[in-house]
Amino acid sequence: MSFVRFVFSFLYVRNWHTGQMELSRPRVALFCGGLFLLMLALTIISVLQTPITYIAP
């Protein structure tokens, strides 16, 4: 068993007919969507924390 398969074992589901573990497309899609939302949230947080410089006219 590879290290990646061990770490991301929650993405795999057992095939009913063959008994082999294979990637579950809905689980992979939800995982990628969660990663995207996490990266979007971190980007928004980092942008909103930048200091505002105000220059008086």
C-alpha cells in the first residue's frame, strides 16, 4: 500500500463486484471542493488583514 493511498484512505470505497478499493468520485469531488473553499477563505482572510494606508489630500 502506498503512502498516498494510506493517508487518503477515506477517498476510497470497496467495489461491490471485484472487492478492490477504488476512488470514489463523489468523495474526491467533495474533498476538492473543501480544499477550494479553505484556500478561498485563507486568501480572503489574508487580503482583509492587510493594513490600509490613508493619504490625506
